Amino acid sequence: MKLSNRTKVLEQEELTLAERIYLPAIAGGMMTTLKHFFQKPVTIRYPEQKRYLGPVFRGHHILKRDQNGAERCTACGLCAVACPAEAISMVAEERKKGEETLYREEKYAKVYEINMLRCIFCGLCEEACPKEAIFLRHDKMVPVFNDRNEVIFGKDKLVEKMDDRYLRDGWK
Amino acid sequence: MELTSTVFTAKAIYVGVIFAITLGVAAYSTYFERIFAAFFQDRVGPDRAGPFGILQPLADAVKMFMKEDFIPANSSKWLFILGPCLSMFTALMTSAVIPFGDTIDLGNGVKFDLQGIDVNIGILWVFGIVSLGVYGILVGGWASNNKYSLLGAIRAASQNISYELAMGLSIISILMMTGSLSTKAIVEAQQNGHWNILYQPVGFILFIICAFAECNRTPFDLPECETELIGGYHTEYSSMKLGFYLFAEYINMFVSGAVMATLYFGGYDYPFYETVVNSFGENVANLIGFGALIGKALFFVFVFMWVRWTLPRFRYDQLMNLGWTGLIPIAMFNVVWTGLIILLPAEFNLSSWASIGVAIAGIPVLIVGLFIYHSIAGGKKKKTALAR
């Protein structure tokens, strides 16, 4: 019974003598594997060697500071709204006098927490942010955690360190 | 009395050394199998346990011993235990007759053979023990009370019987050349570069193919074919009992490499033997010969692994077809042609080069013969419908 017109009848010859003896093909195959035997392995030994994942890889979150070292985040909450996993939560606070060097805007996030078990690293917070404050780093992954208490990352882990500033490839 | 005890002590030490070498090579074969597999597939392989992972066999052994040693409830318990023991036992016995080296002078005119025992049925002993080896698999597979194990065991038995015939026939050519069954005599006949591979190229190819089948190695590892039989005869085995089965396979590989070196590659013969004897003395030269044989055997172990990571497994009917209709007729041809190799130069008083010439001329004759047979018997076209 023919189900479709896509069946093609192939005429297969009986194996030739060289093919029946097997040995020429086996010798050819052995040479191929021997060639690979002397090739450099393509393995990247992961924890010791890390591969460059590209400038758009979405890894560890970072709360950027501006060029003067003041936090950019103004606790508008747009990232928390955009977050499909509801991983972000924050508590806003008004900037006091004398804190202009610490916070760029008049309102800032006193508490800023990301639940790393919830986060799906989609990058929507980064897109939603009007102040260019939150980014997902391309060069660092969220470390493995061994305890549930370590899962929620606060400002101590998220805010950019001034001696280790984050610069994405392609930025000035 | 003094002489007997010296020889006895030396023999005991020798047996211990051979035992240790065999076990050591087998243990490290597991490591090198994985390393070579990785290299053939552009990977790195085990490199975590110690530098370059050289402690991996130790880790594997510890793992094997620590695992639960499970015996299925419905198995016949004693046979279940006997299976791996038989496999290991037969694998270790074979090396007794392999001449690992020439004689060593122990002083006081005592000569000591670097060979377990030189019996005049040497090669028959190897064959007998290798045939016994299949009992380990058969008993283990039967005792498991599992249909997959039993199928694996049956496959192993029929495969070994089929390939032993072709193997025996290819050995007969060697026996015709040497006129003796003693492995020592076979090696002595090949000294000074008259290696049997030059006179028996077809025989060697037959022998190595059969050796793959006898060791249950890919492409003939049908008894433990995972895709069809789970684990084959060792499906039900765990812990060190499984370890013994796997270990026995690697010992068999090493020993069959040593047998191939003995039969076809001159045993402990190596080039420039005379020069070494003149400059360092006979003992050193013979010890290098010992190393040469081990080296040759290890090379064959490498070939075993190389083939394993190159070729896919045969189908069972292909395996039987190849053994009965391919290898046995060619082996018979080889026996007849060996007669020519021996007779022609003797008849016309030619040198050994002439026998090499006759031996090499055998290959085109064989191919022409196969071609004629093929064009008479084959040549049908198969029609196959392939859906695109």
C-alpha cells in the first residue's frame, strides 16, 4: 500500500568484493580514529577553565553605580513589576541631606532583594529599568548555594563594588 | 639439592612477577581503555584521581569492593559465585606457557627459563584453557536465572566455538612451519628476524580477528551487547564479582596479545640482539627481550582498544556468517598455501626470501580466488524501498 508519493525505490547493488572483505573499510576507519587520537581534545575543564559566553550572556545581577559612585537605583519598582518570576522585592527610602554622594536620585532602595531560586535570568528587569541601574553580568554566574538562607541576595551581594567595576563588552 | 632449591625459588619469584605484571597490566588497561577512548573521541578522559588520573584503577577497585554484593534470590547461589571465579582462574592460567624471555644465567652454571613451564603441548594448553574460559561466562549466565544473562551466555558459547575453529586452522599453519606445539620452539624458530608474520600474513589476520571474538571484544562483543541484552551474561552481577568478569576480559586481552607476539612477532626477539649481547652480556640482552615481549603484547592491547573505539558491533547472523563462511574457508586456503611456502623453497633449494615471496604471493591468489567465487555466486541486485 502506498501512503504517499514520497517513497523512492532505490536499487542497491550487492556488496562488491572489497566491501565484503571488510578490511579496506576497517583500515580506513582505523586511520580516521588514529587521526583523532593525536588531535587536541576539545574539552574545556569547566571549573578550572571557563569559556567566554559572549557579551549578552545573562548571569549574576548587579546594581550599578554612576561615575561618582552613587547608586543609580531609585526604587521605582518597575523591575519587580516586570519580573515574571516575582523574584525581586525592595523597600524604598527618601534620601537624607548629605547622602547625595551615596544615592543619585532623591529616592533609593534601602532593601533590594532578589530570590535566586525564583530568578529565571530572563533579563526583563534589565530592560524595564529606566535608570540603567540593574544589569545581568555577562562575565559572572550566580554561585552555587548550599543552604536556603543563602538564596536571597541582598544589596551586599548586588551593588557594584567601586574597586571592581563592571564593564560589559561594547560599553565605553 | 642446592641447585633444585635455587631454581625453585627463582621459579616462584618468576611466577609472582608474571602474576603481578598480568594483574597490573589488566588494572591499568581499564584506565588506558578510558583514556584512549577519550583521545579517540577528542576528549580528555579520567584525569581527577592523582596526576593524569593514574590512581583511577585504585579508585575503581575500592568502588567495586565497597558496593553491595547482590545475589539474586532465584539464582543458583554456588554457580553464581563460581562463574566469575572460573573466568578469572582460566584467564590467569593461560600465561603459564608463554615464553616471556630467553634463559637467565643465575651463576654456578644454572640456567633459568623465563617461562612458566615449557610443555611440549604449549599452544594446545593455551587453546584448552581459553576454551574453558567460556564456562565462566556460561555458568554465570545460567546461574543468574535471567533470560538476558542466559542469552548472553549462549551467544558467548556459540561464538567461541565458531571462532575457535578458524583460530585453530590458522594455528595449524604455524605448526606446519615450526613442526612443534611447544611455544618455546615456535619462538626459537623465529629468532633473528624470521618472524612468522612475514610467512603468515593471512594467518595473522585470521588469528587477530578470532582473538577479538575469543576475548568478546568489539566488534564481536555480542555476549554483553547492551542494546539487546542489557548487560548480557553479567546483567545480574554487581560488586567485585562483576569486577572479576571485567578484569578477566582485560587479562585475556593482554594474554592474547602475548600469544600473538609469541606466534607471529618473534616472541622475545628484537633487532640488534647480537650487539646488545656483545656489549652488555646475555642476561641484560634477555631481560630486554622480556621487555620486548611485554611491549609487543601491550601494543596488541592498544590495537584491541583502537578497534573497539572504531568499529561498531556486528549483528549476530553477520558474526556467524563471517566465522563459518568467511574465516574457515580462508583458513583452509592458508593451510594449503603454507604447504607451498614450505615445499617450494625446499624443492628448488631457495633461500628464506623465496618463502616470504611465496607467502606474499598468496594474498593476490586469495583475492583472485575470492573474486572469481564472488562473481559466480554474488551479483544480485536488491531492491529496497526507502521513504524519504
